[in-house]
Amino acid sequence: MSEDIQVRGVIQGLEATSFQYGTHGLYSEDGELLYALRSDTVRLDDHAGESVHLHGTPDADHATGDAEGGPGLLNVTGVHGL
């Protein structure tokens, strides 16, 4: 089982990408895509545009990204505003 990780960033919806996973992205302050995100328990749209601290587990199939250069995928379990 994957370990829970904690990371900070800004949640944004994903536009057309070269990778085919995640519904949202977590971006650094300078706009770098850190992780693709998905969640069955958190409404990520409710936090779009917000700076957040989130908890999640890396997806086993996309833990470090994919062959097309996509980011790692996090299954988000909690979100807290900064």
C-alpha cells in the first residue's frame, strides 16, 4: 500500500494534456505542474484556484508519471486551505 503524502500548491482543472489521467492538477507558485489529481472523496472543483495543503496517496500505475512525460498521479484524501 502506498504511503500518504502531503504537498502544497494551487489546484486547477486540467485542460487538454498529453497524459490521460487525473481531473485536476496541483501547481507550484511558479506554475509548474507538480501532480495530476483525482479524488473519490473530495470535490476538487470546490478548491480550484486556491492555494492548498493536500493529503493523498500516489497511484500505483502513475506514481512517478508516465511515458508521455506526465506528472505523478495523487488520489486526494484531504484538502486544507492555506
